[in-house]
Amino acid sequence: MNSFFTSVRNYLSLVKFSHTVFAMPFALIGFSLAVFSEDHDFSL
């Protein structure tokens, strides 16, 4: 069971927090352009 958690931890370490913060504005810009340019109804 310990090797499972080690494998999961190693896999999650591939995603760095700084990369996520850097990519988030681009993802939000792309999302908003896609939703608002085609008049799709989206609500949370």
C-alpha cells in the first residue's frame, strides 16, 4: 500500500504549482472567449 501512495505522490509531483499559476490566466481567457463569442449560456 505504501508503494501506491509513493507512486501517486511521484505522479502528482510532475505538476508544479508555479506552472499552474502561470497557465491559469490563459485557460480562463480561452474559456471566456469560447463561451461569450458563440452566445452559449453558461452559469455556475
